[in-house]
Amino acid sequence: PLVSKSDEARLVKAIQLAELKTSGEIHVHIEKTCNEDPLVTCKKMFEKLNMHQTKDRNAILFFLAIESKSFAVWGDEGIHQKVNDAFWKSITDTAIGYFKQNDLITGLEKAVETCGEKLKLYFPIAADDKNELSNEISY
């Protein structure tokens, strides 16, 4: 497996905690390699996973290709309209800082936490909130 069971559990927990106070959705997709611009792959995966079908268009996908050392973040139009490019760059820079220390999981956790805080600000959880996307890591 690309990620150990315990690391996978850490990521799922980070996603669950980040989604506790927001209607936003966060997902992590991990692959071995990526042969194109990671942002292009991330956007394709976002659509393939039907992440654009959330009610408020506020889903965020983290894409990591471990062997290619490729990483990207894609936020749907609902959240993208609320934040600027500097926000996405800071998320990416933070994650890559950990990746360079060979700590992929903490890098992803920090990125998930930061996005969760931002989602909470713009998309607070509603009483009738449904978890629209699985919190499980996809491969």
C-alpha cells in the first residue's frame, strides 16, 4: 500500500475533525506517480470523484503522487470565490515544507486542518448538514 493503515487513519481523522464545523467537504487522493502537471490531474480526479456535485460547491481535493513527488490542491468554485490564489499557494507551501522533511502525513494533515478552518469561516455547518462525500482516502 502507498500509505500504512495507521497513517491512513490519521488522515481520515484529520478530515473528520476539519469537517466537524463546516458543510464543506475535504478529500485526499493518493497515487504512486503522476505524468502531467499535478494540478491538471487533481482537477480531473475532482470531477471523476464527483466532488463538483456538493450542494454549496465547497469541496476541496488534495492530490499527492508519492513517487513523482507531485502535490496539488483543487477547490470547487464555491470556496474558490471566497479565497484568493495566495491561500492555495500557502496551503501547498506548508504541505511541501513537511514533504521535504519526508513527513507526507503531517503535511497533508496541516493542509486539511487549514482548509477546514477556512471552510468553517465561509460555510458553517447547518443543522441538516449531510456528509456528502466519503472521508476515506482514495487511491
